[in-house]
Amino acid sequence: MNRKKSPTRPRGKAPFPSRQQVLDYIAANPQAAAKRDIARAFRLVGDDRVALRNMLREMKAEGLLERRAGGRHGEPGHLPSVTVIEVLDIDEDGELTARPAVWEAETPPPRILLQPSHGRAGTALTIGDRVLARLERVPEGHYLARTIRRLDRAAKRVIGLYETGPEGGRIRQAEKRLQKDLRLEAKNAGSAKPGDLVLAEVLPAGRGPRLGLRQARVIQRLGAFDDPQAFSLIALHEQGIPYVFPEEVLTEAAAAGPADEGVREDLRDLPLVTIDGADARDFDDAVYAEPDDDPKNPGGWRVLVAIADVAHYVRPDTALDREAYRRGNSVYFPDRVVPMLPEALSNGWCSLKPGEDRPCLGVWMTLDREGTKRQHRFTRGLMRSAARLTYETVQGLKDGEATAPSAAVAGLIGPLYGAFAALLTARERRGTLELDLPERQVIVERTGKVGDIVQRARLDSHKLIEEFMITANVAAAEELERRHRPCMYRNHEPPDPLKLEALGEVLRGFDLRLPKGGAVRPKALTGLLRKVAGQPAGAIVNQMILRAQSQAFYGPGNLGHFGLALARYAHFTSPIRRYADLLVHRALIAGPGDDSPGDDRTSPDGDRDAVLTEMGQHISFTERRAASAERDTVDRFTAAYMAERIGETLDGTVSGVTRFGLFVTLEPTGGDGLVTVFDLPDDRYHLHPKRQMLEGLRWGRRFMLGDRLRVRILEADAVSGTIRLKLADDDGVPEAEDEPAQQGERAWDPLAAKRRPPRRRAGPRSKKSRKITRDKR
């Protein structure tokens, strides 16, 4: 095995290496990166080996290294030189792409391109094949793979639309990256008919003709594609989200009833109100505010946030509890909701309906005039909502453009906004990350057709509820710490330094600079966003800063919340739709003399933190799963909406730059479409990853992140949710016979090198010429 030699050192005791020297060695010697190899390379002995061991531990704890098989160390997210990969698809250039067979990181796996291989190892590779491959990392950040041997292949299942044509039946796959059709013979179609959504199994490559499309067999008919809920059904099956409640769960939910008053605090005389969207069906939080009459707190406020007492109905280790944990959270689609709890609870006993008595878990909070929380008190109560209000109604009441349903509700609006103003002052003083990310709202008609796609309004009433809920969540985390009770924290760590470095490169293209030295604070990022607010680049800068953020997650250890600039944070306000909130409720109500159930599950060895860590990982996964399903479904509705507008010309902004083309966010829908490099003006384009730019190597035309483009809709596929675009105006692009207007930066392109035809020799060379060639080497 060839190993990179360490730098020449004088004899005697060698100097102790720096962290960067160790990282450089590991990057150059991935197969010889165990502690003993590193120590040998730097000639470390005695106490220096102990110091090296401590350094490696610290670097692993900080995320700079990860432990791999055989005791070796490696850079996080980097792949070993030999590993198992799975073939994904054939890309636009006709090349096979793959991904690691095992990838446990939260970030997307690196892109792998399979190089042509000779012999049996590289023959007849198709989508879904697993191979042992040797990987080579290239400067562009992806990997080139050479097949060592083909491994056993598990049957792959896909979801798609069953169609027929002159060549017979086909399945058009729904997954975006699997754009190749599958052949479906009548004998393999089962009960499915053309126009149905089906779950199918890809048959082994040996069946049927050797050339052409792979064959499939229908396993299950999912329903008709023209069904109003077809798009959300695709997402549910793709992501493996359960959407049918077991019978025993429904039985338990149906047995629920009103809660006894018992020792609950009676809150029914307070005009608590729920404030939600017009299309909301479950109401799990209510709010109330009044001026604080304490003379020691002039200008202060008393706020009550009351949350449905879901823990009263969903007890640990019941069928209801197990199913809620399995789902992790509710999933919200444009056409339906897949709830975490059955409707008997989510829309019934756990929904704070107006005029009906409901058990609740509330928190009284006292604020000073600057929005600082001075104290809080949790209580289990019995409440009766005074009104079900929408955000638009509350904003109208504030602006004098709406009529309150009662005098009590009318008198509540002023204190609510007064407390909100105080909380905004505290938020500004804290310096939070203020991203402006418009949300698409798909308006679905009763027929299932998309009536319109609009941007959701962002009102002060939305922000009011957000601030009340954030303050209540902080109080929950503080209360559990005070009681020394376990807490399921909502953690959001600072951005990774490497992501910030990449973000800085992109921001320089917009004449923006990250602060020099030290950790970047959320307030600094908000300052950059305010500089581009209202400008065409504003939306892209918001997106880039969002992409640079760490992913929030749940866990029993407190790591703080970077985006909200909070030292501690826990979700408490939505136990109907988030299992994490239910865990926090159980911890709050459990205690000495309290016969209400807590959640005291432990692992077999009694390690409660281990159980909570595992639960945090699970509900973090279900949250990401739901977000992906929701996003994919909105994309499919958007594509269906655009399918009726083929040929139309729209304005858009480049929101992503890749080797194979440009992603363009369209106005006014906010949907993303792709302009492939084949639909750009004729040239050979090279990607500059750091600058987020495609540059034509012949004519020098550049396309960068944030560019405004006029595009035409070429295709819109509602099955996969993809939209294909083309530039509407190519004026100004040099003709092929003209002289190049600008010579582009010709960086090394391994794909171009791979496709370059081999140099042909004029004829056989003599022994003498071969000897001269050897002498020159």
C-alpha cells in the first residue's frame, strides 16, 4: 500500500503536529489513518502519543473527524476509497449515477458518477444494482467510481402512473430522480388499469429482452391518478408515512370523554381565544392578555397561553401512544391532513372549540414593558374558548376593519397587541435571525384541480401568535430545568464553519460580507438580509442563508437555539400534532403527589437519557420525512397547474446552479423549474461551484445565482412534480461561426476528459523510437 510520506524531520524528538497537519495527513492517507499510523507518520512517542489521542478525541467531538471501520479516522461526509454503492439513475449526459449504500449523515450524500468498466464487473449495470466500487474524489466535489464487482441486488419498489401506448404498457415513475419509464406487460399488471397509480416491483435484469426498458410487476393498485388526493397519496407511499389508523387506536380514541374538574384551575371565565388560519381544523392553543396591575411592573403585561391537555387522553404505552410515536407528527398537504391522533381527539376532545369545556395545560407569564419575562406559573386547568378567530379577523380588529363577536373579545385585542409589542422589543434586543421566506399556498378546488397558487399573507397577527408561543416554549424548558426533570429540547446549533465559508463566497457576488473573525451571530445575518430587503436579490440571499443553517433537531441535551438566539428552548404548544410537545407535557405534569402519568420509560439498563436520545432521533426523522412529503406534494400540484400553461412565458430568478443546468424560481407561483444545459445557448458550460456560476467555455456567457431570466414552459410533469424550462430570449448570444467573445476559465473537467476521443497513432513505432521515448521519461 502506498502511503504519503510525512515531511522530512530532523532526528530526535519530532515537533508535535498541528490540527491542520493531522487533517492534511488523513485526507491524503484515508487507508492509513488509524492513531498508530498518524503517530508513526509524525514520529510521535511517549507522552506525545497520549496528546495525539486526546487531540483526535477533541476533533471527533467537534465534528472535524469521524471514526470509521478498522479504527481509522476520516473527514465527515467523505467516502472511503473502496465502498458499496447503489446505482441511482442515468443522468442527462447518459452517465450512470450512484449513492453510497449506507449514508447516515443528515446532509445529502455526495454525487457519484460510474466510469465505464471492462469485463464482467462493469457489464449490464442498471438502476438499483449494488456494487463494490473504488472511488476517486475530483475537484468538483463529487466522486468517480470504478466497479470492482457486482453484489446481490434487492428488488426495488417504485410508485408510478400506469400508461399504455403503441409499444404496450409502461409505468411512469413518480420519484424525481428516476425519470426512466418501466415496461409493464399485461400479465404483470394485476388489477391495475391504465390511469392508475401503482406500487410496482422492478424485475431482475435477466427477464425479458436484454435491451430496452426494465420490466416491472404491479404489487398494489393505489388508486386512480385523477383522484383529488392522488398527489398526497404518492408522497405518503414514497416516504412510508402511515395514514390508516389501526382499529385498536380508533377504539381507544372513541372511548375518550370530558375531563373531570378535579383539582384543575377554573379558567372558563377568561375570554381565551384561538387564532389560526382560515382552513385550520384543529385548535390546540388559546391566548389571553391583560395589563399587569402590579405597581412594581409599570407598563407590564400578564399573558396566558393555554394548550390542549393531550397528555390527559394519550397515556404512555397505550395503542394511542404507540401510534402517535410511530407517526411522530401530523402531515399537512394542500388537499388533506394526515393527523398524528385520530379525529375523535385531534378534531374533538383535544380541540379547543368555542363554547365547549376542555382540559388544558396553561402557563401564566408576567412580562415587563421591554418584553422580558419576569416569572411564569404552569397550571392544569379547565377552559372554554370565547371565540375561534382567524389571523385576518384579528388583524382586521386591530386595524378597525372588522367587528368582534363579543365585547369581551373586542376588549382583548388591545392587550394582546400591547404584550406583542413588548415581546417584539425583547426579540430585537436578542438579535434573532429574521428570514423572509414566502410560503406557497395551493388553493385546491373540490374537484381536486388547482384553482390558484398564491403567496400566503404575512400579518402582524401571525407574528403575535408566534411570539406568544415562543415565550411559552422557553418557559417550559426553564420549568423542567428548575424541577430537574428530563426535557426534550428543540436544538438549533450554529452554522457549520464550512457552510459559512461557502455562504461567504456566494454573498460576495451580491456585494455582501460576513463579519470577520469569531462566530457569526444571528443578528449579523439579519443585518445582511435587511440590506437586500425589497431588492431582486433579497429572496435568493434569504434562501442561501437558510441553506447554510444547521438542521434543528430534538434531544435530551440542551444545545440552545441559534436562530431564535435563545439559551434553551422546548416545543410545548402543539401536542396534537407533535409528539415532542406531548413528551414535554408529560414531564411538566409529572411530580410528587401527582397521579397523572409521566413518561418514565427507560432502557433495559435503566438509562433514561439513552431512551430519550433515541426518541429524539426518531421524531426528528419523522419531522424531516413530513417536510419532504409536504414539499414534494406542493411541487406536484404546482406542476399540474403549470401543465395547463405550456408555452407561456414567465419571469424567474436563478435559485440553484448545478452541472446539469439552472433551477429557476418562477413568478408568481414560487415553483421551481429546470433549464438544462442543453436548453441554454449553444456552448459547453463549466460549473464554478464556489461562485455558483455556469460559464460557457467558448462564448463566455455566464449564468449566476440571482440572475433574472425570462423563461418559457416546455414541460410540466405532475407525476414527478418537475417543470422543464427554456430561455425565452436568446438575443445577444454569438453565433457559432463568430469569433469567441470571451475566453472562459478552463478548469479541469473530468467528464470532458473522459469523453475526449483517444489520440490515434499514425502507425506502429520502431524499437528505436520506443527507446527514445523511454529515455525522455
